[in-house]
Amino acid sequence: MDNEASKIIDDLGGTAKVAALCEVTMAAVSQWRESGIPKPRLMFLKLARPDVFGPTPSMKRRKEDLSEAESVAAEARQS
């Protein structure tokens, strides 16, 4: 069993929800639990449900840049 694939499928709502999202059979998704999610499907799932996979590195950088800009602006207002 591919524990990472099973966790992703569970986090996405389970076999039936992932099957509906990917427009495949539940049997196909069940097989992914054993053999891993095919790369093209995994890429689709990451785009379709970024909330499950967390922020990408570029999103983290943007948040850090925004946070830094807010700090600089706050300091400028206090001066």
C-alpha cells in the first residue's frame, strides 16, 4: 500500500470524491491506494484542490514578501 497516496485520497474526501473529481471509477482510485497516484492525476489534484496540499514555495515567498512590506510600511507610518 502507498501510504502517501492513501493519505492524499483520504484528505480529499475519500475514494468516491476523488473518483468523481477525476472522472474515473472508484476501482481506479482504489488501485491508486496500492500503486500510487499517477503523476498526471496528482498534478490535476494539486491544481483542483490546493487547499489539501498546502501553499507552494512561491506562495510562501509571496506571503513572506508581503509580511516584510507590511512591516516596512508600519515603521514608515510610525516615523
